[in-house]
Amino acid sequence: MKALVLSGGAGTRLRPITHTSAKQLVPVANKPVLFYGLEAIADAGVSEVGIVVGDTAEEIREAVGDGSRFGLDVTYIPQDAPLGLAHAVLIAQDFLGDDDFVMYLGDNFIVGGITPLVEEFRTERPDAQILLTQVPNPTSFGVAELDGNGVVVGLEEKPKKPKSDLALVGVYLFTPAIHEAVRSIEPSWRGELEITHAIQWLIDGKRDVRSTTISGYWKDTGNVTDMLEVNRSVLETLEPLQEGTVDERTEIIGRVRIESGAKVCGSRIVGPVVIGAGSVISDAYIGPFTSVSENCRIEDSEIEYSIVLSGSSVTGVRRVEASLIGRDVEVTPAPRNPSAHRLVLGDHSKVQISS
């Protein structure tokens, strides 16, 4: 069995961060989202992985390499434009051959991994198996319709009037039957080859399409709100570690990870928090669910429920929260402009000015 990992999207919902960086490499608890998916694939016993890449191909290649650090053998598959998930399957056919495969969206995050799902698929081998979860906003996702027996009878991509609240999670398992399906469909109104259309083609042809509804944690980390929420979820499981330097004036509360070369002085850190290697925290407050990447500086400031990427600094700022701060960013106080009141007052006026 092989894996197909999609890492070619533009990441428009995470701009401006993704103007200069691949969305799949934005870190959660100081580790790129993509790495969690690759680890889950390796844990499931799959070693041959094709990664579909687009404009950020070089950055993905540099981060992942040949895959050996994950116990994987990685092949890169260029995609000229993000023309849909089914298009990714189409261009990967030479790599996939006649093998079964799991398709994993590189910016998705699933707590607990995919091992049970892969093992079930290997045993049962339906033509396709999809992962579903209940969502409050199904119009933003591909949506599945099940009959009274729980059998998948229909799929729609971002429907205006959803027939259920069951959204497709970004993990799919296929036999080679999917190749005929992706060759048989036409582009949608979005100009993309939709994987939902390909799976619907299998359903219409009476092929064996099954679903598993998960109740565990899943997020598409495509926007800042979800990215911060995934960061929170991962930090909930953080194991404390202190490899950096912490002075006697610093107060550490809860689960805090301070990586090698980091320095913390005169500060209060309330976990769960991770401080990356080489970062300096001075006279600051770092609140829960904050990830500070490597070589950052937080000084005379307060920050909470945020992600700070490598090389950035936050100095002299009273309070920052629920923020995603990119690489090599400087956050400082605005200069204080002299204030004045300009008045034209008539005779016998009475004016109260609050200074």
C-alpha cells in the first residue's frame, strides 16, 4: 500500500503567512503540520509516499527531504496548478500503479492518527473508504449523504443546501478502481476535478464505497482560527522539558517545554507552552497555548494563545493574544504622538475635557 500526500495548495486563507511559505509547513507546537501527517502514515505501516507539490515545491523538498527521517521513501510529483484532488490522483497514476493507497491532505490534522482506518481497509478492501465527521458548517466542505443503513448514497462538494452535516475529512483510501473514476469525470464549475465526483462515479456504478464516521479531533488547518485551535490541542498533550536556561526570577507553572539554547529570565510562563531553541524570553509573560519557535525574542511583553514563527521578536507590547506571527517579524509599540484639542468655542461656552 502507498500514500499520496497533497501539498500543492496555495493556502489563500492563511495569507499573508502563505505569501512566503507553504501552508503545510506552518508549525503547530513548533512542528510543521505536514510532519504530523507523514508520521501518521509511517505509524500505519505505509512507507512509499508520493507528495504532490506546486509553487512551494522547493520549500517542501527542503523540509521533508527523501523522507528517511520519518522512515519513508518519498517521491515528489509536480502539479502545475491546483486543479482538484481528483487531478492529483490523475497525475500520480505512474507512481501509484496498481497499488491500493491512502490519500492524505497535507494541511489536515487528526488526533490519534490513521492506523485503525488503514488496517480496516487492508482487511476489507472496499473500492473506496471515506472518513466523515459532523461539522456545524457543512456548506464549507464536501458532504456525504447516508441512507438508513449508513451506506453512502451521495456526495456533494460545498453544497448550498447540504443533505447532512457529515463532512469529508481529508483522508481517503482507494483501490486502483479510483483511476477509472478520475478519468471519467469532467471539471466542476470551479474548473477542478473533484474527488467527490470521482467517488460519486463509483457509487453510481454500484462499486463498494464505505464510510467511517469519527468522533475524535480533526481540523483542516487552512485558516488562522483553526491553526490556533490545533496548536491548543497539541499543546494539551505536551510533555514538560527544560533543556534551556531559566533564572531564579522566573516562575514556571504547568507543562512548559524549553528547548536547547533558549534563555528565560525574569518572566512568568504558564503552560502549556513551548519555547523553541535559541529563543530569549525576558521580563515577559507567556500565557497558555502559546508556541514560540526557534530564535525568537519576547521582551517586556505579554502573549497568550498564539503562534510565533522563527526569528521574530515582540518587545515592549502590553498584550498580544490569539495571533499568528510570521517569520522574522518585529512587533513593537507604536510611537506616542503628542495629543491636543483644537476648539472653536462660542461665547459663554462650558467645556469638559478628559485628559
